[in-house]
Amino acid sequence: MTGKLTRRQALLLGGGAVAALASAGTATAAGAWIRLPVVTANIGRDNLGAREAAIRDVRNADPGNRPFVGWQEIREGDDGEPAIISQYFGDLYQNAFLHHESSYRVPISVPQPWTVINSRATFVHGGMQNITPPRWINEVVVQHTADPALVFTLIDSHYIYGAYNGPQEVSRRDEWDLHKQRHRERVMAHHNNGRLVIWTADTNNPNYGNATGQAGERKAFAGGIDRINWLPGDGSVELELLSTKVIPMHVDGHDARAAIFRIRSV
């Protein structure tokens, strides 16, 4: 049986039988579980001599496996980070947005055997003079080369400092709140298309809830400003959190955070 029905056959069988046959003809086994380390890493700008060791340690967050990384504060101390990231995240990676003309502060490192099939940079706001640079949200849609059904979105960003932490200046909250709104829009755009979304960010708010307000959004870390969250899609891709860890970086007050997942197509 080929699995295809003529119009005449469909009419003779009726809707219920057609549905049963279609289900039987298209059912497939779930894919194999694949280990998926994801890191959020704000490099910072104070102790610049510690950057290389920090970037190397992020690369080795899950020994024997290549992590996805959402970076923040790239090229804010100086222009040294892209070369170091390229050194440790080289030929086996796509370093999306690392050399983007505008959104380079929040690049995303994507390891083989994953490939970027779509990407987008979303402008949030133009910054505040002597306080913060312009803010962007970067995203990639990735697909596993050995399992084309295994697709998800990774979003990375960095909110303004000092609105809901540090000095907590009310004058900065319009920018922070706008960022939260744009962040939600981008996560929901993919979720509404049925796609699993994982996001990394320096939220600059220790009491950050979630990006979307959706009951299904999950947190790898319950507190702190550096977060890894995820929102399931239509169930065609399954994600499970296995463990978490903190990676000391010694550049400034940030340590990288890693979430070790496993993922499969269903």
C-alpha cells in the first residue's frame, strides 16, 4: 500500500477510516536522544586578561560535547573577543552575528552537527548616552544534519542594567520594559509556529519571571540575572533538562551558566 488514497477511495471509506489509515501510514518512531549543552556567557569588560581562559572554559562547559553559546557584552571592553571566540569556536561552529555590523554584542555560537537554517536580528532600542549601548535580540533557527525533523530556535539578548537591579533608576525602565516586550514577541513568533524555543540572556533583573507569561515556559535557573529558559512548541521536538552548572570566568561579576539538555524529534 502506498499510503495515498484516490478521491473515490476516500469517499467510499469515509472520514474515520481515512484518518485511521493516514495515521497508520505516517506514524514514525521517535528519534534518538541527543545531548544538548547550552551556555549563557556574559564576558564582561573589567579583567580583560582573563577573557581567553573564560572563553576556553565556556567551550569546555560539557567535556566531550560542543555547547551552544549565547554571548553578551562582546566587543564592549575592546575588540579582542571575536578573535578569541573564533580560536576556540572555530571550524566546527557557526558564530552567528559575531561580525554583524550592529548586533555583534550578543552573538550565538552554533556547533556541528547543527546548522543555521534561518536567522534574524531585532533592534530593541538605541541605548542611553553614557549608560548603555543599543540593544538587540539575535535568533537562529537550527536543524540537526542527521535528523532534519529536529529543529528549534535559540534566542540571545542582553537587557539594560540599572532598571531593576543596581541603582534601579526609573528613567531606565522604559528601555527595559520595551526589551521585555520585544523579547516576548520574538519567542512567541516561533512558538506560535509550533517551534521549541530556548533563550539565553543577561536579564539584569534578579527577579525575572519568564519572557512570555506562558505557563509552559520553563527555567533552567530559578534566580540570578543570567538565565536559560525554554518554551516547548507543538510537541514534535522534545526537550529534557538533565543538569545545570556554573562556569567561573573571573572577568567581572558574571559567571557563565550552562544547562545540559537532551533533545529528540517525536
